[in-house]
Amino acid sequence: MSTSNPSSHPVLDQDFHLLIDGQLVPATETFEVFNPANNRVIARAPAASSAQMEQAIAAARRAFKDWSRRPWAERSACIQRYADALEARKEELMDLLTLEQGKPRHTMARSEVEAAIYWVREVAKRSLPTEVIEDTDQHVVEVAHTPLGVVGAITPWNFPVLLGLWKVAPCLVTGNTMVLKPSPYTPLTSLFFGRIAQQVLPPGVLNIVSGGNELGQQMTEHPDIAKISFTGSTATGKRVMSSSSCNLKRVTLELGGNDAAIVLADADWQAIIPDLFWAAFGNSGQWCIAIKRLYVHSSIQPEFVRAFVDYARSKRVGDGMDAQTDLGPIQNRMQYEKLFSLFEDTRRNGYTVPLGGHIDQTQAGNFVPVTIVDNPPEDSRIVKEEPFGPILPIIAFDDVEDVIARANDTPFGLAASVWTGDRDKGIAIARRLDAGTVWVNEIHIHGIDIPFGGHKQSGLGVENGHEGLAEFTNTKTYMFRK
Ligand code: NAD
């Protein structure tokens, strides 16, 4: 395992500033940002005061007047220029992403940044045209979509670039303005894309305000914010929803998951092991839609576990800046400690662990080994909880009805997948799984036009697709007598 010296990286030779009303501004207070590969401080980020949050919201409110009245095509062109400006700085964005988040620079950081830029450019080309739904001799009915006002975006630390820009592009193209608050664990990439926005977007249209969790609460309670677009944990999502009721804010909540993958006996299981491995362990398992429970038919489960372990054994955990690294560290110490407790529970209960299982706490970085738990009981913590780390239970099942019931027996409902040689059987099972997205014989496909959101306690509303764009608007009905 190797570690670089990040504090010497050229991308860190800059001051990180808030973006408020088109100005890059410092804050009186700052907070430390750590590299999870070695827990050294790599930068100090501005901790905005509550007064600065007020200024950002007021700026977004002022900017809304002009921005919302501009023709859609003009807003679209402006956002596409933003995509070009991001493209020009994407290597720096990738460096920053790996340095603050930990994910491998040459694989996951690259794909996150490139996907985010593609999203900004392509979402800017989408539209929500007014529909004429009735046109008779006497009467016309039109349904239009009008912007909401100021949107507050609150983002997590696992995909800070992609999940931030997923919100920025649809919010702005529909005519809203935004105040975005990144996670205090990963503020640098958002402050950096704010710096780029300052050069191409009109003042106040996008404001980036970093600091503590209390800023998020200030946003949810604020009467001048019309909507909160939140991605994070279910526990925080509930608090967001509760305090957003003060002015009946719109809320879109993208929350936690405990996704099941079901591998039937007739699946070409040797061939799909790489797909299943990366779907569970990509981003070191710190992924809302990571496979978190892998159910495999008992007739193949022992052989499957052996082959899965063989594949997983070759994957290298290390510093994301090292080109040889497949999986980076856990992003922050809080999450690392949570995982440690889950590993301890697995050890204390004597579950079979054919790979990994021991976290070496003497290491400087938050490194956690790829860990597989063979057939733990259905009511174990490792099956019931969202670990958000590189540990996966592979559980045997005999009966399809039983596995559907087990997959659905969770308060979460984000995504799921079914793997089989019989496509029709797979689709029949998919229709009975209670989740916002279900894949059959593929996984983790996303698209600009594909709505994504959770059922049950995994969320409310969707991002992406026509529906996701429409969630940044009010529906307005016009009726005209001829
Ligand atoms: P978190 O809920 O701890 O924090 C998310 C954001 O909320 C941060 O910016 C934080 O500062 C802010 N926040 C904290 N308290 C707040 C409050 N009272 N009011 C308003 N904002 C507040 O989540 P996290 O640990 O950063 O992210 C991990 C979680 O996110 C996991 O559960 C994961 O499954 C989920 N997630 C979901 C999706 C999805 O699309 N469904 C995507 C990524 C992550």
C-alpha cells in the first residue's frame, strides 16, 4: 500500500473561497479538509457564517428575477458554456476529487468527473415544452412548467462532483437559481466548480456555501428557499423533510439503500462475477446503489463464493493517487469507525469470512480490506444495515418466493437486480421487487432521460428524466376562452 504526499500537489496551491453573488469570498472561520489516504490536512475550507448563508440566499433571490425570464435557449447556451469551462479544468477537478474523497484518480474519479460534465451539457439541451391538452371551438387548456425560485442543494461526500452537478444543471436550465452546500467532508471540489461557474454564469445564479451541517438546517428552515434537493442519509433526509414544512418547500430526497441482487441457478454466474464485484465494491462500497446483499441460489452458492473470492483477492486497496489502486480508502473517520463496529459484530458472531475481515487500525489512512461474509443469518447486522463500505454478505436461498420476500423485507427501496439465463423469469421477479430501479442481467445503467429515485425510506421524488426536470418546476395550467 503506498501513500503520496498530497500536501505538495499543485491543485492545492490555491485559496478555496465561497461563491456568493458572483464573488469569490473568504470566510472568517475555516475548517480542515483531510486526505483519507493518510489523514493529513490538505486544505482549509471556508466555514461560512449564517450571515453569509443569508447573503447567498438573498443573491439567488435577486438573480432569479432576470434568470427566470431569460429564454430557455439562452439559459441552455449559458449552461453549455459552463460544461465547456468545466471540461477545460477537468484534470484539476479529478485531482481534487481523489485528494479529498479518496477514490482512484485514473478510474473512478475520471468517470465521475466526465459523467458530471456530460450531464451538465446534455441536461442543458433538454426542455419542458408547454403542452396543449385541450383545444376545442370554445376553449384551450395549456399545461406549462414554471420555475420555483431559489433551490437549496445539499450533497453528500461519496460522489460530490456528480451528485452536485446533477442538481445544478436541471435546476438552472428550468429557470431557478441555486445555493449549494456540499458535505463538510468534501467541500473542495464544489468550491472549485463554483470558481469555474463564476467565470461563465451571471452573478447569484449559482452560489456555493461550505461549512457545517447547521448551514443545511438554515437552508431547510429558510422562507426564501422554495425547494430542497437533498442527497444523503435517510436519517438526515427525515430532518430535512420535517423542517422544510415551514413554508411547504418542495423536496426531492435521494437517500440510503440496502440493494439486493438475486442470482438464480440458471445464471451464467462465472461470467457475471466481475459485474457483481464492481457493483458491490466500486467506490469502496460507498455508494447508495451498491449491491449490499447478494442472494445466490443454494445449488451454486458455495462454488460462487469461492470464485467471487478468487476474483476479489486480486483487487488492490490503496491511495487513489497511485495508478495501481483499484479501491481507495473510506472517505472519513466517522464512516470508518462505523464500519469497524460492523466488522467487530461480524467477528464476535463468528460468521464465516472467506476474505478480509480485519481492519488494520495502525495504518495512517482509512483503509478497509475487501471483505466477504459467507451466508450470515438474515437478521444479522451485515444483512439488515447499509454498511457503506467494502463488505458484502453472499447469502444462499432455495426458493424464489422466499428470496423475493427477503429482498423486499427492508425499509429501503432504492434499487435491485436479478441475474438469470431466463430473461422473462427475471422480468417477472423484477416486477415484484419494491425498488425505484430494478435491473435484469445488467446493473448501474443511468441516463439523462432515465428517472432515478427511491421507494419507501430510500427517498421521495426522482432526479433525471422528464420527471426529474419537472420536479424543479411548478405545474401551471392556463385556460383560455376563444
Ligand atoms: P448525511 O445525511 O450525513 O449528509 C448529507 C448532507 O446533509 C451533508 O451535506 C450534510 O452537511 C447535510 N446535513 C447534515 N445535517 C443536516 C440537517 N440537519 N439539515 C440539512 N442538512 C444537513 O449523508 P452522508 O453521510 O454525507 O452520505 C451518505 C448517505 O447518502 C448514505 O446513506 C447514502 O446511501 C446516501 N446517498 C444516497 C444517494 C441517492 O441518490 N439515493 C446518493 C448518494 C448517497
